[in-house]
Amino acid sequence: MTVTLWTLATLASHWRRNPVQIVALLVGLALATALWSGVQAINTEACASYAKATALLGGPDVKVFRPNTGKSMPQTVFVELRRAGHLVSPMIEGTIVVDGRRLRILGIEPISLPVAATPEGLQATGEAEGVPAFLRPPWEALAAPETLIRLVGNETLPPRRADSSLPENTLVMDIGIAQQVLGMEWQIGRLLMEPGMGLHVDVLHRFGLAPVAAAEHDVSAGLTNSFHLNLTAFGFLSFLVGLLIVRACVGLALEQRLASFRTLRTCGVSARRLTIAVLIEVVLLALLAGLAGLVLGYVIAAALLPDVAGSLRGLYGASVSGTLRFAPEWVFPGMAMSVGGAVLAAGSALWRVYRLPPLAAARPDAWRDAQAKQVRRSLIAAAACALAGALFYVYGDSLEAGFVIIGCLLLSAALALPALIGAMLTVLGRAARSAMSEWMIADMRQQLPGLSLALVALLLALAANIGVGTMVGGFRETFLDWLDRQLAAEVYVRGADEAQARAIDAWAARQPEVRNVLPGRMTDTVFAGQPIEVRSVVDAPTYLEGWPLLAVAPGAWDAIFAGEGAMISEQLAYRLGLGLGDTVDVGPGPLTIFGIYADYGNPKGQIMLSLARLEQDFPEARRMGTGFRLAPEDVGPLLTRLTATFDVAPDSVIDQAALKTLSRQTFERTFAVTAALNLLTMLVASVALFTALLSLFDRRVAQMAPIWALGISRRRLAALELGKTLIMAALTAIVAVPVGLILAWLLVAVVNVKAFGWRRPLIPYPEHWFTLGLLSIAVAAAAALLPSWRLSRIGPAHLLKVFANAR
Amino acid sequence: MLTIRFVRKTYPTPEGPLEVLRDVSLDLAEGETLALIGESGSGKSTLLHTIGGLEPIDSGQIILDGTEISAFGDRRASAFRRDRIGIVFQQFNLVSSLSVDQNVRLQARLSGRHDGTWITRLTRTLGLDGLAARYPEQLSGGQQQRVAIARALALRPDLVLADEPTGNLDAETGDKVMELLLELVGQTGCGLVMVTHNLRLAEMLSRQVRLIEGRIA
């Protein structure tokens, strides 16, 4: 033990004398852990929220029925069903805005509520205490502790009691009180029944009810899982980039301490004990950095969570709490990743320590020389990785396989980078004419092995930026175009009921400025085990000319308006493997598929029929808002006349521009998280470069001293040093462009198709590459500035020492 | 005290095995000082390293106080070296991140035989008491070698091995360092085996052994 402790103390003395190095190592590992654990914290919080939301309604086993109209139903339906002996329980759900934030109101009737759907707050206290307090004045409501804090001081809502099993921003109360709070007196939204029970189809028809498919929940879960898998993949990429810093730092510390290791060996420290001491040192540093990383990860997650929650709510209707907790689910794995990653990154260094003969000459360059010799082996490994990726592309058929292909691509590029930059430097060297440029190129080649890990980190960060940037850019362009086509009408109006809707349609058709009236209906059903939407389309130029079709058969619209065909959304086509000419069977008879259209952001598959066919096959289908086509400047006057003529609720009139803005906001929020992760990865890469340059400083002084002695000023040498780093960064950016483009193609053509079921065209953005090229040079400049400045300030005595040592 | 019998050692080279030590045998009595002299490549340093357990031998025996150290693996050889042998190298081999004081105490602490009084006396004798807080890079070559000698003697070893200890020093400094080394070896009563090219320094030791092409002449 004494030997190990004193060996550890000797090893630690290196860090005391080289604080920048240990700071760089700790920062690298802390950032890596932070990005990884931050993403995991977000995922854990989201999963906890899903679990709470699912548990609130008793999970998928509890039977749920809702009106065919998609709206609420009179409370008399519940009364009649109970009188007929059906053990249903009423529920109402709605949203109110409190202090500018949405609050979900859930009204239940606790006496008849299925046991599985009963909140813990009512189960725990028992009927004797909890239920009466819930059922009698002052009508106590239940809410998560976080919600209670949010509602402190609110006196308009009923008094509240904590129930930690409830999701955040949800208030559960007696249905009678909820009806008042929501302004829906004598209305109910859904009916619940115990698992295993049900209603006969005749009863369903009589009361206009439809069962809510359990599969609806599964589809949403699948999509949110894909979203989280994407986040995890980016977190892992950032973690890998961080590990490159750790590897570089540990390798450098080993190199600098070779002489000390030799001395310790000659003083009687065995190879095994020395290796154990270095391992303990790495683990201690990893624990320290891991702790810092967890705190930083928490901060990152807390900053990103609102955007993630917004995305998940906007895209999939999934409710995610906006607050974050330190949970063991992400804290312990985060620490394990930190320690495991550091040990893995230090693996080759530890092996070298173990194999280090006590009399090995302390040649600081030996490690780099050996690395230079590995270039050929790395190229072979890069080719093997590329081949493995190609095999996964051909034979893999899952989202996970998609990520493996991306991993192979990035690993292959990382392994090949030193050789590629070396080749580019050779070409540059042939073009060099002056002695200084020849020396610069030769010096860069010599510097390359020492900088290669940092350049790999930069390559990965740039490639991820180009890849994700291209994907998001393409998605934005396609999405906005799709949005324009989907929301073609200038205004949408929803009637209070069928009669009012028909009256509004007839009125609008008589208005001179209205060019087209586009009524629509929609219903939910299940097809091939998938919950789907069936929607209508009318014969109008708006649809015929602008519908976002991806594939279409000749005579498609004629067939659809003749009631003989249908069009389906891209995600339904992908999930069920359907194509043009296939049939779908959702009504009385099969319909041939005449077209496939884009329906981005919709978790459900969709089938589109003519309005006449839909009304014939699905008489219970609910009305969608009717679209009116008119000149944008006529929208205001028309709406004024409309509201003067009809008693239309303000939220029943939807302005196209407002809706588009809302959709765009949801879209931007979705990718705000990936953009933030990309930026942080660039930051990590910058730290990697800075670390490498700083740690190479002594070696650089030895390279610079002879040139200084030949009459080149220190200031010029420093400028040349900066220039060399910028050239290396620019060469890395050149390699990153094709890698990033392949990555973008994989994200669009493989990962997104598997994750979401839709594919978008790949649109290259050269201006984005140019910006990133400049960014990489800026990153390199920021990283190289301090080492170059130190070089320009170095004293002649220090430079002369190089020659003294040489003697 | 030290018995070396028929030690053979070869190094692999692209041209085939290179025989560096050929059936080397010699003895060292307790407190005896011995100089190994010979041309470059004659095997002097290799013999010194094998005695210290730094390099394994191909065949033969190296016995120190009845213990056959040549039969040890890395772990036991390291422990034996840590507790019984002090080594002084031509390149000083100090730990650059440790101060003079920490360097001097390093091996004694590792072996658990740290004697503060002895180390204070040692550093005073070697003229290091004013340099305790300095780091190796702040010392001259002669000062660094004195630190290395102090480190080797700090644990009161049974045997000191010195590989060209004055090779990096000018003549005057080298002589001073040599005098101090012999004085302290005399005080501790340990044996000394020293490799040197310098015949004048070799003659300061009680016995000289010449190696020619791996054999004792």
C-alpha cells in the first residue's frame, strides 16, 4: 500500500506542475459526461412523464370510449348507460390557461372510476378520508407537488392536495367541479370501464360512441422512443468527441512522464504496481470530472428540457414535465460512462505503462513515431469500418442498424483522417516554392501525429454539424412548402354543430370574395392494427394543383372523386409496405391506392377519400374546419361579417398565418435541441484542439528554436504557428464536407425513414458548409491563440536551453 | 555479499542474436567498491543492469546475500531493488515534477524505510540543504547528480550501482561528486559497483574489473 500511495503521490506531482493539462483533461471528460448525462436526464424525465401520464388513465388495459364526433357528449349518456347496467365512469378533460401557462384539467367520478385509473392520492387515503374531501366542499383537487408550487396564491381554482403520482401541470378534480372550471356544464368527454369489460356494438351505435384503440398509445410511444434514440445518438457522439480529448491528454501525460516512470521502475516499483497506480489516478480523475459533468449535464438538460417538452407536445401530443430531477437512472450511468470512458480512452496508455521496460530510453517522440507508423494500419481499419457500414446498409433493416451505419461512417472517417491530411500536405508540399513554406509544410507533417486526435474531434463535430444542418435545412424547406400546400385556405372556420357548419358553408359560398369553400371531415379508425385517420378531399383546384404528392398514378383524382380510389400518407405506406395499385380496406369495400402524399409531423397514418365517399362509409365522421379561399386582404372584412351573422366562438376561427406561425415554432423547437448539441460538440472539439496545442508547446519550442536561431523573429514564428493550425483546421473541414453529406443522406434516407416513416429530399447547402469552414477556422484560431501568444513572448534564454539540452 | 556466476546475456538484432555477456563470474565482498571498466559495447552497463534486476539474464546466477535475484520475476525483482539497492545513472533520472527534497526521499518512502535524521545528514553532507524546495530543472548538472546520489543512499542500501555517475559532469565537479559518493558509501558500509570509462576515477575504488567483448579480462 505504501508503494502504491507514494507512487500515486509522485504521479500527482506531474499535475501540480502542469495544471493546464489536468484542467484540459478534466474539462474534456466533464464536457463529455455532461453532454451524455444531460441527454439521458432529458430522456429519463420524459419517460417518467409518459409513465405518469399513462398510469393516470390506468394504462392501455382500461377501456376508453369517446363520441364519434370527436367532441364532448351530454352527461345523460353516462346516466342512461349506468341505468342500463353498464359499469361506465365519466371523465372530462380540457385545458385552461393560468398565468400564461397551460393547465390540464381532468374531471373524474371517483366512486365509479376503474381501480387502475384511480390516482394514488385517492387510493392512499382510503374512502374514509380522501374521497369525501374530494367530493364535498371545498372540493379538494389533486396535483403534482411541482404544480402545487406553480399554483400557490391562486384562489380561482379549488384548494389543492399533493399527489406525486400525477404528471406535472395536471389538476385532477371531481367531474362536477371540472365541468364548471372548463365551462362545459353537463358535458363529459370520455367513458372509462374496468379492464376486461366492454360495450356491445349496438350500444356503441345507439349512443354514437367509439372505442379508443390501445394501439394509439403504442404508436405515440414508438415515435417518442425514436425521438429519444436520436437524442441519445447525438449525446453519444459528443461523448466520443470528449473521450478523444481524454485520450489525447492521458497519452500526452504518459509521454511527458516516461522519464518519471523509468525512475520509479528503477526505484523498485513493479510494472504491475505502476499500472495500478496510473489506473487509480485515471479513475479518481474520472470520478472528479464525472461529478462536475453531472452538474453541468443537469444545467444543460434543464436549459434544453422546455424545448424538448415543447417538441414532444407539438409533434406527438406527449406531455413532458418541464422540470428536472437528479434521478439515479441517469446519475449512476453518467458516472459509469465517465469512469468507463476514461479507462477505455486510457487503455492503450495503461498497456504501454505495463509493458514499459525500466530502461526504455525516455524518448518523448517515440510515442508519436509509433503513431505515425500506424497510419497504414489505420487506413486498413478505416476500410474495414466502411465495409462493415456498407454491409449493415444492405442487410440491416432497423433504426439501430441505421445508427450502426453512422457509427461505421464516422469511425472510418476518423481513422482515415491523418492519412488524408498527410496526403493533402504532400500535395501542398510539392507546390511550395520558398524555404519558409517548405519548412512550414514539413513542420505540419511532423506536428500531425500529435494533433491528429484533436483534428478527429474537430472532424466529427464538423461532420455532425454539416449532416444535421443539411437534414434540418432540407426538412425546413420541404416542411414549409408542405405547410403552404396543406394550409392553402386563407381561413378555417369550425361550426358549433353540424347545422351551424352547414349554414356557414352555404353563407360563405354566397360571398363574392370567397373563391372556394373547402369543407372537410375526418374520423379515426384502425387499419391492419394501426390507428389511422381517414380524411376527406373535395374537387377544388387548391387540392388538385397543390397537394404534396410523392407518388401518383394516372387519373388519380378522377378515381378518387368517383369514389373508387384513395390516397395514403407516406408513413402509412412505409409502415404497411403499401404502394400505388395496392388496396386499403377501411370501409364497406376495398379502395385502390392512387397516390401517396407527405404528411409530416403526424404520428398516425392517414387515408384520404372523396368527401362523398367518406360521408357514405363513415357517417359519424366529425367535421373539420371548412377552408375558405379568398384574397388575404379580404380575410378581415369577411370574418367581421361572419361573426356578425353567426354566433361563432373565437377559437373556432383559425387564421392561416397564425396556424403556420405556430407550426413553424413547433418545428424550430424540435431542432433547437440538436442545434444546441451540435454547438456544444463544436465547443468540445475546440477544447480538444486547445489541449493538444498547449500540451505540444514544449515540443514546439524545440522545433522553433533552430528556426529562431537562423534569424526568424519570435513574433513571426508565432504567426506561422497560428497559420499552420488554421491550415490544418481548413484541411479537416475539407474532409468533413463529404463525410457530413454522407451523414445527412444516412439521416434522411435511413434513420428518419425508420424512426418516423417519412423521407425528404436531400438538399445541399454550400453556404452552410462555407460558414462551417469559417467556424472551424475560428475554433482553431481560438484554440491556437494562447499557445501562439506564449511562443511570441518566450524568452531567448528558454529557446537557448533547447541547444543546451541538445548538447 | 554479491556473487555472479556464468552470466550470459544476448540481445536480438536484425543480424541475429548479439552476445553481450559471456559467462561472466565475479564476487564482491561486503563494503567493497568495484569499478567496471572497458570499451563502449563491452557489456559493462548491461552487467550493472542485470545486477540491479533491471534486465533479465539468459543463464547463470546473480546472488546477493544468499538470495538469487536473477531468478526473480519483475514483481519480486522490483521489491528487492526497492529495499536493497540504490542506483545512480549518468542522466541523473530525477522526477522533474518533484522537488529536490521529495526526490531524495522518494525511494526511502517507497521502501517504507524512511529515516529523517539520516536523510538530513545525507543532504547536508551533499550540500543540498539549501536546495530542498527547488526542482531539478533549476539545478546544475553537478547538483542534480548529488540529488541522485542522495536518493540512492537515502534508504541505506546494501549495494549501490552507479552507471557513469560523472559522465555528464566536468572534471572538477565529477571529482567532487565522486569523493562524496565514496565517502557516503564508506559511512553506510554498503558495496559499490560503478561503471566508468575514466581510469583515474576507477582507481579511486578498491578493485577494478575490465570487460572485453562481454568477458572479464
